[in-house]
Amino acid sequence: MGEIADAIRRARNQLPGQRLLTPDPAAEPAPTLRSLSPSPAPAAPVREPERKPAFAVDSVDPENEAIILEDGPNAEACRHLALRLRSALDAQGARSVALVSAERGDGKTTVACDLAIALATLSRERDVALVDLDLRKPSIAKYLSIPHDVGIEEVLLGRASLDSVRVQVHLPAIDVFPVVTAQRAAHELIVLPRMAQLIEELERRYTTVIVDTPPAPLVPDANLILRHVPACVPVVRSGKTRARSVRRLMDCLPDDRILGWVLNCAPRSAFGYQDYYYGEGELEPESRWRFWRGKRGGRVG
């Protein structure tokens, strides 16, 4: 009787023309609460390096007219300055140097660009990097009028690779790493572990790394950068930089990092480049720079 009752119950549950629905052991199991929970968001992809054609700086029109692109007395004076800087870095065993200043408008970024260009003309290798770490008010890309779509800030945020940021300059052979988007809280990026990794990678790739920074007394960024960059060169501008600002700059810089000082827009001296090309041709303006060796003042080099 029990078997007959079971047969009748199964017949009632089965519709005409249909088979009984029984679970398939090979079928996918029903989702559980664990499988229905949202999965963690994937990490932001790192931009792969793009093949960007190299270009010549002298093929564009830099916004800053103080950028030296052609030969002349100022170019030769800048090469002398670059050679002295290179010698000072070699003596210290350093590859990277930060250009710092006391105030805005002292010419720090201009000097950084001109030094990178001058160093590149003195080498046959692509061994000079120009890096904009003035994340709050970047200027290098604008000063050189170089094309850019990804900035060094993306590397610090872990969203781009170093190669995707690099802008290759053909003549002279320098690699520029610009900033695209200004960062109001720049110090929060500089203290990330990626900052140390960035400097280490640049020093591994290049013989000389020129780093542009914001005015040191105004924001803490330059001091934070100097935790990773072993040397710095303060730039002061003749007739413009105030003495009290220089004192503030000296107070906030680590003394063991200073290679020397650059006096920008230096007045003409009795001895200089008046006999450019051994006295032939038209006379041109004198050198704009003087370089002091020493930590806090020192002698004129």
C-alpha cells in the first residue's frame, strides 16, 4: 500500500507531457550567500609605456625666452656651470640634484632646464633626466612647450609607469618627466614609498638627474624630496631675492646636501666672454650665472 500511495503522489505532481524534475548531480550548485557577496574591486591598471616619437627642443617655441637653445656666450657659460655641477656631484658620489630657491621668480626652473640642456650637449649618451617635482605649480612642460598627457604624479599614485610619463627629446638628448595635473596636497604624495622607488629608478637609468622643486621656505616639499635626493643647489637671483628669504632658505636646508650656490642674472664682470670665438664676430651679453662652492656661502668658484 505504501508503494501505491507514493506512485499516486508522484503522478499528481507530474504534469502531462513532462518528465519529473530531479536534480542533476552535474549541474552547477545554487549560489550561496558567500558567492552572492560583492567581489573586491580590481586594482587600477598601470598604464603601459607608449611609443612616443622623440622631438627636438629647438623645433618648438619655448614659452620661457630664457631657455638657451642656440650657441653663444650664454650657452658656453651654462656648459661651464654644468661641468662644475657634474664635478661636484662626482665628488660626492651622487647622481641626482635638486634645484631649490627661496622665493618664486628666482629662476630655479629656468636654471634647471638650461643645466639639463647643457649637460646633454656634453654627452653622447642619453644619460640626463629632467624631472618636475614642483607638484603644486609645475612649469617645466610649459617652459619647454613639450607635449605631455601623463604626469609624474600618476607614477607616485601608482597609476602609471615611469616609461609612460617620459618625454624623449632628440636634440639635445634628454628625457623629461613632467607634471600634468597640479597637486594641492603634494606632500602627501612625496611621503609615499613610491617616491624613494622613483628616485632610485631614475638614478639607475641616468648619470645625472636634475630635479625641480618648489620654493623651500614656503612649503615642506623640497625638504621631503631631499630625504631621497642626496644633493641640492640653491638658486638666488641678483637684485631680486631678499636677504631675509636667503636666511630662511639656509635655515630649512640640510647643510650636508648643499653642493654650492648659483647666482642667477649675475652682473657683468671685467673678465668673461667678451672675446667670444677669439674676438671674431659681434659681441653678445655676458654670462648670467656665477657658482659658489661651499655650504653656506664659501668662496666664489
